[in-house]
Amino acid sequence: MRRLLPVLVTTAVFVVGFMLCSLQFPHFASTRVVANFLTDNAFLGIVAVGMTFVIISGGIDLSVGSVIGFTTVFLAIAIERLGMSPWAAFAIVLVICLLFGAAMGAAIHYFEMPPFIVTLAGMFLARGAAFMISTESIPINAPLYTDIDRLTIHLPGGGRLPLIADIMLAVFAVGGVLLHFTRFGTNVYALGGSRQSTALMGVRVAPTIIRIYMLSSLLAGLSGIVFSFYTSAGYALSAVGVELDTIAAVVIGGTLLTGGAGYMFGTFMGLMIQGLIQTYITFDGTLSSWWTKIVTGFLLFAFIALQQILVRFAKRPATVVAGAVP
Amino acid sequence: MTVMSFRMPRTGTPQILAFLAILLADRLVSPQFFDLRLQDGRLFGSLVDVFNRGAPVALLSLGMVLVIATRGIDLSVGAVMAIAGAVAASLVHGHSVAFALAAALGVGLLCGLWNGFLVAVLRIQPIVATLILMVAGRGIAQLITEGRIVTFSSASLAWFGNGSVLGVPTPVAITLGMLLLTLLLVRGTALGVLIEATGANARASELAGIGTSAVTIAAYAWCGLCAGVAGVISAADILGADANNAGLWLELDAILAVVIGGTSLFGGRFSLILAVLGALTIQAMNTGILLSGYRPELNLVVKAVVVIAVLLLQSPRLAGLGIWLNRKRTT
């Protein structure tokens, strides 16, 4: 129950926030607004699923934003300049992402380097590679990119749920099953609890860590594909800073940054809260966009403080030491 | 302190060699690299440029190295730079420069204290604790500038970015001054050892009677102050405060500088001078790539390769190999 509390609080904050918004703006509670939520945050949600695995395992992945940028540029060049079929380009870029994630995971495990700094190097590398390919914003005009518009699901009430929103929901569903109902998911939780105990229990740590970062990079690649659908373009500077939004969504969703605890549903709620803040600011019209950052920062603080209080109650005092990084 | 400065060349050989090698490489791509000329009482030249452009990151790395030595990390320094720059640029209209400056540095210090409070008192992981200010900080800076780029024309504030002291550009002089001040505070007293003890083993230090909370807060506060100074310099440099772009991603450069300077991210022993040298090495690389006429986009890739190389050299697995090789050589 105590573990569920952060997720319940997040959900409650979302529900209350949504109701307050609906009271203030009569048209807020409509399928249109909700569908927009899902569409605008589709790429963010897909990365957040991968980040949830990484953070529950006690790691962090700063490279995801750059991987999205790299993917969009790669797709634009492969499809528009090299005349590749979009499907072949998707396959190639996802394989590159998988290898990239595997390399980061291997560096983290075999060289015992902190994930923070390894993925920081990965962030520079992926962004640099994207810049090397092209610094311009390249429009993608492949027929597939216009065809997917036809796959939009029309909801009652005028809401339109495009394919990218469906992909995001599907990734959340699959990610939830993978995290909560498979051996791999259990191993991820165990790793976040204690790497040493996990190894002593007989879990093969190396492949688990490598797979976690492969999954994160793969989903970042998928998110890049979705992002290219969303903007119909490839640009090396796209998705700058997305890693921070993603980490914020995961933390607001109640996942412990020290690893070992968290739920996929919480991440979804964290994502929706960020969407709610943005939508509220759009609806209000007088508030400036920088309030998004301040409110997100405040929510981050509030949720972390809440977790800290819960952890303090769960454990005997004086087990956590100042300045300690797990 | 004298012992430190004696020991320094020996412990920092790889870093000094790397810096010199990059300077030589810069000389190869640009024959005029070491040329210096005096104009209007200020030194000019590519080498001066390396020091001048490297000053903000060098300042950040001065604070960052202390935070990392306590086994922490400060992601918010770039945002704090933006806040301090915004405060200085906004207040200089209608107030004295001294007041604007004091307010900017005060705000930097306050940001550092907030981070320190979260880490040491609320015991939040440093990455997350400072992430809060990293996310919210730019919003706060935009709140101060009201979303505009606030420009100013105060010559005395601009001096901090473009002026010179005895021919040396002001940012370089300030950085040198801050380095000496930090050395005095940290190595002239027991504070440095206390920071190292806190980072090496906070539990044991606490039991040994060290006020680890106070030490940690002090490290973050100093880091915030250094970020404030860097923010004023970069605002003065462009005669304006840009809340969106001031200090953007510089936190990563500062962390990189500290890591290149040989301070482990797992806390413990640290070197201020080598951290500053790390910052200058990064800048020398940037300048070299610009001078060479290669696309500046290459910069990130080169940086990534350098991070990976430095990390591999520091990794516990390879350290074992190094000890083994050393033993073979000595026997």
C-alpha cells in the first residue's frame, strides 16, 4: 500500500487538476482535449516507458533526446535523399539504436562506469552524429507520412486519435506487461534494489543491464520515428532537453530515482500531468509558457519530498547519508 | 597549500600533457595560434581567447569540483547562470552596478544553498535535487526578464565581460582570482580535507564527528556562487541576459571538466587546479575545431570521444590494469 501511495497521489493530483480545469473552462472535459494530450505527448510517452525501466534499475539515460534527434535526421536523409523506403529506414535506424544502447549498457556494466556519465557521452555522440549528417531541417514527403493520417481513430465528441497516440498507448501497455509480469521486469526491480544481491541470487546482471539500455535506446528510436510523423521533418536540433522532461514525468509518476520501486501507470500519470499543465496554460492564454517549467519544477520537488517522507517512515532513520549517490 | 602546489605537477601530468598536446595541435591548424598582441591595453590572440572563452566553464568547474568531491553533482549551474545574469541585467537599470552585482551573486548563493538544503537536509539524491532547479531555473530567469532578452548599456557592468585588468581580459582575471580564493578557503583550511572525507565515506565522516551536512551545504553554496559569477560574466559579455540560452548545457561541460581533471564522480580526492585546466582543455578543443575550419558540429563528437577516453582511463577495471603495468615496470 505504501508503495502504491505515490502513484495514487499522482493520479489524484491529475484528477483534481483536470476537474478544476473543467470547472474553469467549460470545453476542457472533451475527447478533443484528451486526444490532443495524447497526441502532443506521444513521443515523450514512448521515451518515458524506456526511462521507467532504466530508472527502476537504478540507472539514468541522458541520451534519449539526442537519439530522437539523430533518428529524425537519419530518416529524413535516408528517405528523402537516398530514396530508401520508409520501412527499410525504420528498420535500419532501430537496429542502430539497439546497438547504441547495447554499447552504453556494456560500458556501464563492464567498465563499472556511472550511467550518468556514460549516457552523457552517448548524448554528445548521438547529437554530434545528427549534426554531422545534416544541420538543416529536412521535410519528409514520403507517401507513407501522409497515408498515416487516414489511420486516425475518430472518437465520439469530435476527438481525433491519430496513429502516433495509439502507438504510444500500445507501448505503455506492452511496457507495463514487460515490467510487471515477466522475469525480465522482476530482474529490473531486483537490480534497482541491490545489484550485488541480484548477482548473488543468480540473476545474470550483464545481459539484464545491457537489455535495459537497449530497450531505452530502442524506444527512443521509436519515439524519433513518431516524432518525424508528428513534424513530418527531420532536424538535428529536435527534442533537445527531452531527457529532462522524461525524467520529470517518471519521477512525478512516483518512481523512486534510487531505483527498485515504481509503476508504469505512474509514469503515464506523470506524463498526463505535464500535458495538463501545458494545456491549462494554452487555455488560459495570459500565462506565459515559462510557467510550465516553474510548475513542473515545483511538482518535481513536491513529489520527491513526498517520497522522501514515505521512505523515511518505511526505514529506520539514519540509514541514508548526506550526499550519497546510489 | 605549499605542499599541494608542490604535489600538483606530479599528480596532474596526464592532464597537463593533454592540454599542451591540444595547444600544439591548435598551433598546427592555425600558425598564428600563439601570437599575442597588445591593443588598447588588452592582450589579444587565439591563446588569450581560449582563456577568455573558457572562463565561465572554468568558474563553474571550480564549484562543481567541490560538489563532486562530496559525491554529489550539480545540474542546475547553467540555469543559475541564467538567473544571475537576468538579475544583474534587470537591476542595473535604476540601481548601482554594485547593487546589481551583489544581488546577482546573492541569488547564485541562494540557489546553491537551496540545492545544499535539498541534498543535505532533505537527503534527496543530488541528481534529482539539482534537476528541480535545472528545470525550474530557466522558468524563473524568464520570469525575471519577462520573457525578453534584457539588454543594458552600463559600461561598468560590461567591463566584467569585455574589460581588462593589466592587459588581461577581466573574465580571466576574475577566474584566476576565484581560483586563488577557493584554494585559500579549501586548501588553506581543513575544509578541503573535510569535503574529501565526506565524499569518500559520509557515514564514517559523520561518526568521526565531521558535520557532513554543513560541509555538503557549503560545497553547493560555493557552487551556486561560482555559477552566479559566471552568469554575470556571460551576461556582461553580450550586454544582455538571455534566459533561454545563457549557460545552456554548460553544466555538462563543467562536469566534463571536473572529470577530465581527474576527480572521480564517486567523490573523494579532488583538484581545483586540474578542474580549471580541464575546462581550458575543453575550450582549447573547441577553439581548435573552429580555427581548423572543420564544421563546429564535429565538436560534440570530439567531446564524446574525449569523455569516453577519460572515463575508460578512470574505470576501476582499467585502473587495476594500470597498477599491474606499473608494478611490472618498477620490478
